[in-house]
Amino acid sequence: MIELPADLLVTMVSHARREAPREVCGWLAGSDGGIIRVLPVPNAAEDPLTRFLMEPVAQVRAMRRVAKMGLDLIGTYHSHPRTPATPSARDRQLAAYSEMAHLILSLSNPEPEIGCYRITPQGSHVLDLVVERSARYWTGRAVPEYTLL
């Protein structure tokens, strides 16, 4: 199970909407399956309208920040501006971190859809994603309804 504070979900969806129709990407950091930081990384793909590739220097910088904060890399996130929140064939082919969660945000419908997966060479497996509004994380901002896949 992956726990995600609602305000960080708002941050990721805002990032995806701001950059659409380009795909966005980044790291998810935390501990014990709980995400407490989102680290956007620029998309350096040749065709960012249909693909994502974390810009290598920014990716390493973000990884070092996570280590300095004493956190773990929990997973990655990226957007699908026009397709469902399920791993594409390319996502499955390029998933380099099979032990991590892969969160996919789809903007193909009026309300964003969110899917969370473990992607291994054998296929993709749905992970439970819990969006938290606890006092530990909640900022009090209104959170739109999201569809969790």
C-alpha cells in the first residue's frame, strides 16, 4: 500500500495540467510506503507529447536531495495527458525500478484519474493507493475528487 497526502496529489495534478499536453515526470520520496515529498524532474524526451524521460542531471540532483533529507525513493510519477492511467507498453518496457511504485496521472477525462502500479518484467500489478487528509499532511485546501484506479 502507498499512502499519499492529498496536498501532494494536488501538486502533481497541477504540474501535469500546467505542462499539458506534454507529459510530466518526477520522483516520490518518503518512508515505509508513505510519500512525503514530490520532486518534479524536467521531461527530456525527444517527443514529450507522447513520452517521458527524466532529464539525467536533474534526476540525479533530485536523488541526492532525497538522500540528504534522509528519505527513501518510494517511486516515480508521470502523466498521460490523453490516455488512461494504466501503464503503456512503453512504460512497461522502460520501467527501470521494479521495486518502486509507479504512479500515473491521466488527464484524458475532465477529472484526473490516478493509477499506482508495480511494474516488473512479468507485467504490471496494481498497488493500493490511499490518499490521506490527515492532520499530519493536510493543508486545508479543497481537494477535487479524483478517480483512483
